[in-house]
Amino acid sequence: MRISGMNQITQIYNNSMVRPTKSEKKPGFSDALEISGAAKEYQMAKQAVSSAPDIREDVVANIKAQIADGSYNVPSSAIADKLLSQVEAL
């Protein structure tokens, strides 16, 4: 059995292959990026927040000490206010 047209198929296959393109650099043109002062301040604030601890150890230690010696007391009115604000949010 003879397959005819094999050269045509090979030629079509070779023409359809992806070839890398050459990038042309235009003389005197370069990309530039300038960051605004507000963006720089935002970045500094973001870094400061991310470096701050999530838990304030000094406050937690103080409350733990109060609980341990029995002097920690939460007024019932504060609990009631919190409960009411949660119900109103629903």
C-alpha cells in the first residue's frame, strides 16, 4: 500500500509548528514605574500591621492573673449590653 501526499502532510505540519519570534528593541525607549507617595505610605502601614502581634500578651497576662486570684469581674450590665447588641445585629 502506498500513501500518497506524505510530503504535503509533512510540509503542512512543519509550517504549523510554533516558532519563537524575535523581539525588537527600539532604541531610546525603556519602561519606567513610579510609585506615588500615598502608595509608599500604604506599603509602610501594611508592613507595620503585619509585623504587629495578633495577641496582646500584656493584656492577656493581666486578665489571666486576675482570673487566677479571683479578682476578675465583668459587670452584668456589660454582658447584657453585648447580648442585646448581638441580637439587634441579627
